[in-house]
Amino acid sequence: MTQNTGPREITTPFRPIPLDVPEGMKPNEFFNSTENLNDLVNNNGLLSNPENLLLYRKALGHSNIFDTSIIYNTSKTILNPLGRPVRRTQVPKGVKHVWNRMNQIIIEYMVEKFPDPKKHLLLAGEASLDSTWPLTSPGVPSIRMLHNHFIVFDQQQLKQAKIADTDNPNLTDGGQHSLFQAYMKDVYRQFMSNLDLKILKPMHTEDSQLKLTGYPQGLPCWEITGGVESLKNVRLWCEYDQVLKGFIDFYRTFFSQVSSRNSPVPKDSYFPKQIRSELLFNNDFLKTAKKIRKQCISDPRYANAIRWQPAFKQLIFRNDEGKLVVTISQNSIGNAITELLGVVVKRSPDAEAYEKAEPALIEKLLEVRQRLIEADLGDAIDTSSW
């Protein structure tokens, strides 16, 4: 590690969005509405398909080099925001099949267009967007619909950026994730190591960490053996789901114990036998649950900050050696996927600066859209910008 290793904070300009929030509504309430999704489609939509998957430009982006998302747009088919699928395990099989193919094509495009890991940092992933926040918190998700991110950062910009404050609440490992690492690292890793994985290979922390930022910090990571070609193998996406299922089981089991002493195996668990033998009979696991339970009882602020439902960030990123790596983390108060890799994005309203980067950004977005169209993954959307 270099002396300057540490999380980075970069500034990304954006064009202010001409949206008026109706009187009496909070911004996060409006952004969760069908009307906001109409704007997303009509002003920034790139492609849609019969499975209700929408590819769009990020109007409030993380990066102006390459930044796009796919959202499972159920805004008109499921009006109850709390009833919408918000993680991969809840998506219908047919939709997930198409979504995985879209992921494969977009990630392949990113690697092809930005082949040098020394010049560009690539990532693709999603975070939980359900009601895991306290309802009174300003961090309640704005759009409760599953969406993922495809982002490219300039490594030179990251190197020149200032070191971010490690106490920034939006840095994942500054949140409750430390519970898993500080008290239960061994049992957590052991539980996750029992997953039936053939393509994903466990990695040592020092091999997965980015030398510039030092992130991900201590998280379980897996190399995608075979690289980009393995993204075309349906088994890889099944294993990607296995990682999420293992994480959800661990999380639910732990916070069930925090909530109620000696709780049984959670209903609808994916790996009930492993939970019973490896978690509910593990002294470190149960000792930590007791510690957090007592703190919740005595400290109302701490109790209010607990995310009782599984809150996660899961992503694929390219490490310094050019390997594609999968990792997953407990989520923090922040919800930016970039923070998992030690990148904090400060968005700045600057239409002039954004317009300088816009032509090259849109050129790439339209290129990747064309590849998706040719693969029968959707139809183009016409907007005033393209």
C-alpha cells in the first residue's frame, strides 16, 4: 500500500433537473412516484423491454465518463412501493434472465472500451432499496424499485482527488458493517465459504483491495474465474445469487437474535441446516447478538439506526490486476454503490461543465444501447437528447 492510500472524494458536475416537487410532498416521496418515473423515461430513457426493464442515463450521475442504470420499472404495475421487488431474489425468473443478459453485455462493453485497469475503475452492482431505513430517516430510499449501476471512473481523477473523511457516514465500512468484521469475521467467512461455487473463487483481502483506496475493507470477495467470458455462463449468475442468499440468511439470522433472544431459524431461509449448525450454535455469533440487543435497549439513537431487514450492496468490480471480483457488504446509511470501493461522489450543479462531457458520454450510452437492441433485449426510446 502507498502512503496516500485512502478513500477518495471526487466532484462530479451535473445539469440541474427541471422537476418541481408538488407542494406538501417531500423530495423522496415525489421521487418514488410514477410521475418521476415518467420523467426518467421521457428525458433520460435509453431502452425499454416487455419485461419492464428500463435502461437510462443517470441525470444525477456518479461519473460523466460512463454511467448508466437498469431499473425494474414496476411503478405502474405495482403501485404500493413496499410491494415491489427490491432485490435479485424477488425478481421473476423470466425478468431476471433478461436482466442478467443485459448485465453481461454492458459489463463486456465497459471492459472492451476501458481495457486498462490502471486508467479506469469499473464497477457494476446493486443495493437493497426496501424499507430497511427507519421511516423518519432522511436516508429512506427515493425510488423503491430494484436498479443497478454501471460506472466507470478515471483513475487519474481519483489519484488527484482529496482523501475522504473516513468518518463520512456514507463510507460503507464506517457503518454497522463493522459488527460483522469486528466480532464475527471468522463465522461470517466460514458461513459464506459453504456456498456451492465453481466459477467464483474466494480471494484474500490484499488481492481484492484497490491499492489507491484500500477498499473493499476486509469483505469476503470472489474472483470471477474466466473473466468476461464467464459472464456469458448462466451458472455465474446463479452463483452471484448464491452469494446474495448466503448474505441474506446470515443477516436475517443475526438481527433475529438481536431482536429476540434464542429466535429460531428465520422462515424461508435458503440454508436452514447451515444456520442451525454454524450460526445458532456459535458462541461468538450469539455473544455479539446479546451485545447489540443490550445496546438497543439502553440507547434509543442506536436502536433507531438499526437496519432490521437485510440491507446490502453487491457488486462486480475490476481490481488492479484486471480481474473481475464479486463482493457484498452490509449497507450503511448512505446508498451509493461507489462507497463500497472507497469512492465518495460529491455532485455539483454545473451545467456548463456537464455539457462538455455530455457528447462523449451519450456516444457510449448509445453504442451499448445498440448492442442490447441487436441482442433482442429491448427497443430504443426517443428523447430530446437522442
